[in-house]
Amino acid sequence: MKIFRQRMLSTIILISTAGLTACNAQTDAVNPAAKSAAETASSKPSSGSVNQTYKLTRIAEFNEPWAMAELKDGRLLVTERKGKLQLFDPKTRQKIEVKGIPKVAYGGQGGLGDIALHPQFEQNHIIYFSYAEAGQGGYGAVVARGELDLSNSQQPQVKNLKTIWKQVPKVQGQGHYAHRLLFGQDGKLWISSGERQKFDPAQNMQSNLGKILRLNEDGTPAAGNPFSSQGEVAKQVWSLGHRNPLGIAFDAQGKLWVVEMGPKGGDELNLIVKGENYGYPLVSNGDHYDGRDIPDHHTRPEFKAPEISWTPVISPSSLIFYQGSQFPAWKNKALIGGLSSKSIVVVDTAMKPVTEVQRVDMKQRIRDVLEAPDGSIWVLEDGQNARLLKMTAK
């Protein structure tokens, strides 16, 4: 029997359905306890190799936020799962809702999701966002793009909205959308697509569920994808065999990494390689929630194993590679937001083997992290009354 996390947090709302028990921990609402505006903290390092200190300052609160992006002028775009996109100015603390966002399918893990700026945003003002929608067969993630019109400072809106990608097929249930967005240096759009708690689609090339996808900016499949000869859906696919990939980022060397939730145990950080199969649901370092065993990665060497996995789980929500100078001990390291672990998990991907080097105790579920241009870090908590924190050098 594999070891798995036994201590459940009292603030987590238990869901009785076996297939949803632990993976829905990422969306349970938590009301953060009131804290002072400024806090100073230092975490206990996981392995003793890093002990970066920091200071936290409370900036604002949002209702079930999911993701954020920073504009050149310092304002933040923050998505809230019920379907609101907020334009927030940290200088004035003013928050204005951006109009023009379509209706989202809010519930379970669904709602308004990730947000990303077009690589030429300063010229074309195009933003991308993901969300869950209802339709024939159930629910699925969608990616849309539109023009962010900020000409009226008090009435921002998204215009000329166009849907450019959808999960296929739509299925019953509202879990494991993943739908993280990322632009590469070459202008290609990467999408992490969860397997929607349906297991088998992660290995089915006629579905884009359980895959990492590489598209052009207009949503069409990018040239050079490895499965282009296997059909229209397969043309989108870069890698397969993923479960619920909730963080996606490039490191300083241009390598693509994905962090994903495992089942009961076995959260993974994967180095993404063109055409590789990461094995889910055929292999995992975790088990099914009903107690059935899943063979570990080492039993099936044809599948690419994670660079590091966690049991007990960390419940990863997001991923960045820190490039700034305010936190020198974190330079070029992965920072993973943790939900059930209430942490930021710092991982050195240059070490062999890849190693967790510090776990920052945040005392609240962390939904997203974002590096600011000055090297400070924006930290977004999860749930209702979730705080936006600014992490700076101590």
C-alpha cells in the first residue's frame, strides 16, 4: 500500500462522491482568517538547502479568484470563478469589473479560469481566457480571445470576442478542466487540458482531454506537432497521459514543465517532451480513491515518469519559474502554489534528482503566483474573501 495523506484540514468541505474526494480539494471555499496588513515570515526548508526569507503584505480581497496577469502599467487582471474579470490597480486599490465576459458554467471546479496576454498585447490589446461552458453532452473548457478596451478607464470591456478552442468531447461532471494558458517565446499558445475525471480520454487521440496542447495564436494546431497524422484533434497534441495539469511554465533554459494533481497520492512535476506519454491512468504514483492500486511508473518504463512526485500530496494549483533578484535563493527555481498543503513549494529542477528545497508555509490555500517586473511576487489565495498578497524581500 502506498502512503497517502491522512490528515484532512477542518476547513475542507468533504464531498462524498469517491471520484471527487481529494481532487475537489482544489475548489473548496475557505474563508481566510483576518490578519494584519503586513506580515513577516520565514519557512522551514524541506531539505535544508534553501531558507529564503520574505515579507507578506495584504493588498486586496477577491471572491474565488483563479488567475491573474499583470499589465505594463502595473494593474492586474484577476479572474473570479463565478464569471467576473476584475481590473485592479494596486496603487489606488481600485477594482473595476471588465464587461463582455461570456456566461460561465460555475460549479464544482468550473467557472472562469486562466488569463493570458497576447505576446504583442501592447500593440493589439488582445487577451485570452479560459472558462467552463455547458453544452451537448455536459461540460467542457473553452478558450476565447478578445480585445481589452481600456479607453474608458471606468468602463473597461472585452470586444470582438471569439472562441478559439474547446475541450472535446463535453462530458458529465465539473472537475479536472485544468485549462491553464501559456505563450512561448515563439508565440505559440500552450493549453493544459485535464482528463475531466474520465480516465481513458487521457490515452485517446480522438479527444484533447488529458493532454498538453500547442496551438497557433488563433487556436489552430501548430505546425510540427507530433501527432498530426492521426486526425484533426490529434493535430493539437504535444503530449498525452496527463490527469489534471494545473500549472504550466517555461524555465530559464526554455524547457516546458507541468505540475499536475495525482489521484490519492502521486502529485507530479513533469518535464514536457514532444510526443511523450506520461501514462495516466495506466500508471501513477498514487492510487484510485476507492483503494484500487494503480501501477507505479517504474513498472511501465515506456511511459515518461515525473521528475518528482509527492505523497502526501501538495495539491498543486499553479507554477512559475522565478527569474528576479529579490529572492536570490529562488532564482531559476520552480514555485508551485499549494492548495491542501497551504504552501508555496520551491523545487530545484537543476538538481539531479529534481528536489524540493523549501516549503513556504502560507497558512492558506494558494491559488496562483505571479512574478512582478521588480522581482516581487503576487500571491493569490483560494476561496471566498481570498487575499491578494505582495511578497517582497525581508
